[in-house]
Amino acid sequence: MYPVLCYGGWTQCSLDARAISSELGVQRSRVLEKVDRQLADGNDRIALSLLKDLQGKPGGLRCFGAARQIPQRLYTLDELKLNGIDASSLLSPMDLTLGSIERNLQTAVTLGGLSAWYVFRFNQVQILVFVVGLLFLWSVDLISFGGGVGCLVLDTIGHTLSRKYHNRVVQHEAGHFLIAYLLGVLPRGYTLSSLEALRKEGSLNIQAGTSFVDFEFLDEVSTGKVSAKMLNKFSCIALAGVATEYLLFGYSEGGLADINKLDNLLKSLGFTQKKADSQVRWAVLNTILILRRHEEARSKLAEAMSLGKSVGYCIETVENAIDDDDI
């Protein structure tokens, strides 16, 4: 009798625990749906408030702002190498894919021009007018749209013809999203191509990327005094894309703009080169270690983002992919 009663008791407790867990999960999902609606309406502060209300509560958000981080101190290049990090490969991104596409397009235009000249017998004046016209269009794009039209063409071709390029962009943005969330910064939204960014924002000056609810950071920047805690968050988020590419491919192609933004911020805050290098090395090591620890979460997040899932859905994905022992 005793073993039977004991077994039945534990079964009932297990069923009750599952029911409670299921109910809490439903409540969390409902709140995250509200977060999505508030973000869509531009109510960033309300969305962040909803998220913080769930932070650390039973059945709420265990991972938001819960990343384990390394102590902040001066780290040498040798220490980075001991952790398997080649800083030069990580911090010197070169977009080889788009560069190759651009060179091929230039070759195609040149050959097309020569073929047209041969077939249609264009004279020198007509060729000159054609060349000047191309230069004019290029100048208009550069001045009016910051090169947006050219980037749109190259990026669209890259996503269409190169599966590796498309996957690299997805993983890059997943890195930004994951690190931001684990450090307590709410992602506002993301786009994975220039064409998608154009459709959502209606501007050629906006490229693909992940945006964040960053009014707290901007408030500090406007005063000229950024706290160490806020600077650490921004540094890691800025480097998360290139760090993700480095971990997956051994080098980074995208993310030069991210690095330049961080560099410009540190300069505007009056950092010396030595102090800036120290900040970047710490951020690189801290970000790499977080990404390594949560590789499965990043992989599942990238899959959700590739399907165009909402911010709330992506947050749910991260929460479900990380065990309590890994927080």
C-alpha cells in the first residue's frame, strides 16, 4: 500500500506542477504579445515596462538581463588568444561576398558597354554621354541616399545568389538580438535585408539591422556622461554581430559600421587609445564567452528570425532554449 500511495502522491504533484507551469507559460506569452503590439505602435517605454514586470518572476523572464559576465579589467591580446580569439580577424571585417558581386557587376557593365559599342556602333560622344550619365546617377545616390541604392542592389543580389551570405546576415543579427536581450536591452525589431528595411521604413538610408529600445542610453549620451554599466552594454551589443560571425566562420565580413559606431562613441567620451583598446578587448571577450555559453539559444533564435517571427516570439524562443543552470 505504501509504495502505491507514494507513487500516486508524486504523480498528482507532478501533474499540478505541470499545470502551473503551463498556465505561467500562457501568461508570459500573452504579455509578450502585448509587448509586440506596443512596439508596433511605437510605445517603447510601455513595452519595456511590460518586459521588466516579468523579469525574474516565476514563469516570467529568467534570462532578460541575466547574462553572466566576466570582471572588467585590462585584458591583453595574449589573454584573448588563450581564449581562442584572434582580435585582428574579428575586428577587421571585409565584406568579401558583396565585394565580389560588385566587381562582377562592374565587369558586366564594362563588357555590356563594349558589346553595345560594337553592335550599335556608338560614337565617342554617345559613349561619353553614357559614362557621364552613370557617374551622375552614382553621385545622386551617394549624396541623396548615402549610397543606399547601390547597397540595395548589391544586398538583394547577395541574398538571392548566395545562401552563405544570407545565412551570415541572419546569424549576425541573431547575435545582436541575443546579447542585447541577455544584457537587459529590449530589441525593438529587426530586418535581414536592405529590401526588407526599405519596405518597413520607406527609406533608402536605412540598412538591414536590429534596432533597440535605447532611450535610456540616448538620455545618457545627450548629457555627455555615459555610465560604465551602460557603456559596457552598448560595447557588447555593438560587437555581438562580428563576434557571432567570427565564432561560426573564423572571420567576420559584416559589422564594420558597428565597430565604427563604437569607436566614435569612445572618442566622443574622451577615451584615450589605450583606454578604448581596453574597453574593446573586455567587450570582445565578454561577448564571445556569452555567445559560446548560449550557442543553442542563438541557433534557435536565428531560425526564428529567418522565418520573420516577432520580437515577442524570439524572446520566447530564447527563454525556452536556455536552462536554469546556464543563466
